[in-house]
Amino acid sequence: MTQENVIQVKNLTKYYGKFKALDNVELEIPPGRIIGLLGKNGAGKSTLMRCILGFLKHKGEIEILGKKITKHQESIHKNIAFIPDVNSLDDRLTVKQTMDYVSAINSSWNNEKAMELLASSDLNPNQKVANLSKGMKTKLYLLITLSLDVKILLLDEPTLGLDIVFRKEFFNTILGEFYDETKTIIISTHQVEEVEQILQDIIFIDEGKIILQQNIEELKNEYSIFTVPSDQKEKLEQHNPKVINKTLGHVSAVLNSKIEIQSAQINRPSLSDLFMEKVGGSNA
């Protein structure tokens, strides 16, 4: 592994029985970046993250900060933290007891940071986890994760099922309390709109294969949305886009920015637009 990468994945393949969940995945993750892992439901996002953490047996090689990962090791958590879509908090404990438990088993725990985050939250230290709403449980899990002095943060659909206020607060907290140019964040999602503005790089995964890994600004500069009247649809079709969208009286498609189409209206694409062009299909 080169010095530039905090995570390197080579020839990663994972089967569940006969189903191939990951297909020869190759990735290089540099430090100091906020990276989106975008794919449809079932594309392999969670499986990839769990392989990186050593939770799943797999074929291929994974290195984290230069160290090969062949199985789950507690030492991994000195440098990497994980927020899954379903947390594993113990309903029997209070908020404070939960924090005390995590601090006792994690050498990277920063108690000063934890107390600062607790004081600024609306979490009651004496309230049982069982009595917390899903949003408040997620807030507690986030607080715990941000109290660990680690270099890499993995987020797997972290705001699934939360309302828009909680989602916005969640990502604002991540940026304000964790991220700096020495840290790396990978956010797995199938709904990119709420995180698009904070991402620097993007990885598209589909049917267990990495379709693309690229700097977002570079990617958006390569493509444009071309819109023409519906009766000029053939102007788009001749460039073989994966998807042609219909609106009132017009059709549009994502095409290479260098293409010239007379009288077309040209706009900058969103990540969702680019994902549909690269991957296509439904449930994106």
C-alpha cells in the first residue's frame, strides 16, 4: 500500500452461498476526503463496509493504514469507527452507562470530547436507551462515535428513517466535530441528495461491481444535461444515453459536455443524474 491511501482493496469478492455480493472490487481511499458510496438497495454497499471492518469472510486483500485485515480485530477500532444503519445499543443501560461502557472497552475514547458533546446535546444522561426515540438513539450513537479519536469514519445509511431536521443536524455535527484534512469519511447511501453538498469524491457501486470512483467536481465537469423539445428526441438518442427523461414538452439526457447539440438547453447535472446515466435502472 502506498503512503497516500488509508484504505486499499484488491480483488475483493464476497459470496453469500451462490450469490456474488461483491465482484472483484478494487479501491484506493486517500486521507482527508469525504467520500460517498452510492448504489441501489442491494448493490453491495453494506457488504463492502463490513468486509473492510473484517466482519465478513471474503476473498481478496484489504489494508487499513498499511495493515492487512483478514478478520475482525479489536485493534481496528483504534483507527476506524463505524455507524451502521441499525445500531447495537443496549436498551437496558442509561445514556451515561452506555458511554461508560464504550469508554471502558475503547482505548481511543476521548472523555473530554464526550462530555463536551453530551453537554451540548439534549440527551438526558439518566434516561434509559429503551425510552429514546430512533432519532435520539442515533444521536447517542453519533456522540459515542465522535468521542473516539480515530482517523477513519464509516457511515452506513446513518440517517435511514430519521426526519429532515435530525438528518441535517447529523451531518452538520459530523462536519463540525469530526472532519479535518487528516480524517477520512465514507458515507454509504442510496439517497445522495442530502449529502451531495459535503462530498468530495464519489464511488458508484452496482451489482457488487465498482462502476466509477472519481472526484465529484471533475465528474460534473465531464457531463451536462442536454434538454431539447420532445419532437427533437433523436438528437439525444444518437448519443446513446442510458436514460432519457421526459418533462412537459421536452426531453433531457446526461451526455458528455463536449458534445454539441444545436438549440439544446444545457445544465449542470446532480450526482443523482450522473448515477442514473452510469448505472440506470430503478430503485437508485
